[in-house]
Amino acid sequence: MTMIRNSIAALKDEITALRRDLHQNPQTCYEETYASDLIAKSLTDWGVTFERNWGGGTGIVAIIEGETNTSGRAIGLRCDIDALDIIEQSGQEWASKIPGKMHGCGHDGHTSMMLGAAKYLQENRQFDGKVYLIFQPAEEGGAGAVKMIEEGLFQKHPMDFVYGLHNWPGLKKGTIGLTPGPIMACSDDISITVKGRGGHAAMPDGCVDPIVVAAQIVNGLQVIASRNVSPVDTVVLSITNINGGTGASNVIPDIVELSGTVRAFKFETREFVAKRIKEISENIAAAYGAEAIATYAFEYDPTINHAAESAVCAEVCKELCGEENVNDNIDPCMGAEDFGAMLKEVPGCYIWMGQGEPDQKDSPHNKGLHNSGYDFNDDIIPLGVEYWARLVEKKLPIKI
């Protein structure tokens, strides 16, 4: 049974209304002006100090001082505020009003829980130190975390620790998952241009067919995960696009373009995979008399929880939800999250907060993230606010 204080439970209706307002007005990747304005208005109404124009313009950093600050310590709490390019099909009354845009990952919920934490902490400053609430844009593909770091987030506002969370439809409402070490993978992009010599499909002996070469490269790259990387390490390499040909059935093209993604948990593994992709692509192409140009783009870092902070967060979660409802050694996910960039700079931890309703088969709260039928579960808003409040109190205790 979750232990939520009455003053936080009483915030649910107000914060839910904000969440549904955000849900109806989604914007993507550095264009989140509606969310930014709503956040700023709410913080202003509650008397919370904040700075705008972070993260390219739409990001906000709020600052709440504790009742005392003898420790000189500060922690950061981070949420993401952006939406996705999806046509919503959730059927909810508060569905998106913006064509082709949808809060399909629950960032509206994350933002709202952070707003609830801001209001509570502003009114209840029983902690020693300073709390920064980071409202970050462009998590979905825009690397907003990296942008804020490059703008000097941790230089202007030094933090001893930083924390994040994500709703998780695959976990039952009232449960939490986390783990020390990697919890989310890197997300890197690969592109390979295969150059052959085109010609008539009835006379392939006069050609160097880049389609055949590309097919061999796709198969060859799978050897990296199955034979080059340790079986106890984890790599996912997926070629997701093959583009080539003129559309005519009797023409062999000159060029085929391949692209895809690499996911891994270790920095050294992704470096090794990048090297092998280049070697395998170039050598297979050369064997067929073709040329391959492989490009590897290091995008989102893996999200790696610090062991000590994972233990602290696990303790807070168990006090909040009960030990039986917290899995502090959960299997990591090969999905990516740009919060990993912040954890490279500052120690911290990232958790998954369950929102699933397995007893309600058709619930939109069970739909996977990035699914057009998904919706954030408002019932977990008090849980998220309580988690943030308890984490602050745990990390910044008042000295007696």
C-alpha cells in the first residue's frame, strides 16, 4: 500500500487538470511553447523562482530553497516536456487538439508531477539545501538534455545529484522498477552507402549489383552481435531502411542506401560496434567489386544509474510503495533516454514508475509508449509527487 501524505493527495485534481491541458496541446522538439508558458504561469502563481529560455528557449529551471542551507548541497529533479509526431487514437475526452501531435510517451504526466512537486516543496520547505526542478525540452530525438548541459546548466547551477523518472505501462500501477548500472541503452544511428555499377537487369555480368552487396552487408552486420560481442553483453543492431532502385523491374541501380540503429549499454561496446560496422561493410563491398561508405553517429548515451544513488532511490521507493512493490534489480530496456547525458555529468538515478492496469484489458494506460492509443495514468500523479518530495527530504535532511 502506498503511503501518500494528505497534502499531496489533495493536489491530485489540480495537477490532473494541468496534465490534461498539456495533453490537449502537445508540441514537439524545441517548439514546446504551450507547455513552457503553462509551467511558467503555474510557477508564478505559486511564488516559485524560475528561469526561462533554457534548452534553446522552451526549457525552464525552477529553484526552491530549503528551510535551511547549512549543507550547501543541491539536487536536480528532471522531467521532459515534449510530445511526439503521432496521430492520437486514445479516445479520451482530453485527446490532442493538434493534428499529428500527441503526448504518446507521458511527458505531460512527468511535467505535471514535477509541477505538483514544485507546489508542494514551495509550501513545505522541510529540507536543508537547494532543489532545482529541470523542465527539459526535446527528449524525443532532439537531445534537449545535451542542449541544456552545453548551455551551462551544471556550471550555473552546480548539483550534487540529479534524478529522473518515466512512467512505465509494462509495470503495474503502484509498483516501481530500477537498477544500478545501465537501465536504458544508447541510441546511435548508422548509414551505409553502397556504390556499385548499374545497368540492364538482363545482363548482370556487366554490372556490380549494389542490391546484392547491400543484402550481404545486412546479413554480415548481424555477426557483430552474435559472434563479435560477448554473449553476456548486449547489442541490438537493426537495419531499418533499404533504399535503392528506380522502380523499374529491369534496371540494376548504381547506389543503395542502408540505415538503422545500434543499441548498447556500454560505451566501449558501442565504440567497438562502430569500428566493426565500417570494417564489415567495406570488406564485403570490396569482395564484390563495390564500395561501401559507412557512417556511425553517436547520439544518445546509455542511461547508467550510479550504484549509491540507486540504493537511495530504492530505499525511498520501498518506504513509499512497500518492499514487495519495488524491483530494484529490474532488467534494463534497449530503448533510449537522453537523461543519460546528465548522469554522465552528475551522479544520480532514473526509475520507472508503473502505470499499467492489468485487470482492465482495454485501458489506454496499458498501451505501450509511443502507441497512438496510449494515455498517461493520472492515478499515479500523487505517487510521483510524493516520490519527489521524499527524495528531496532524504537527500537534504534538516540537521537537528
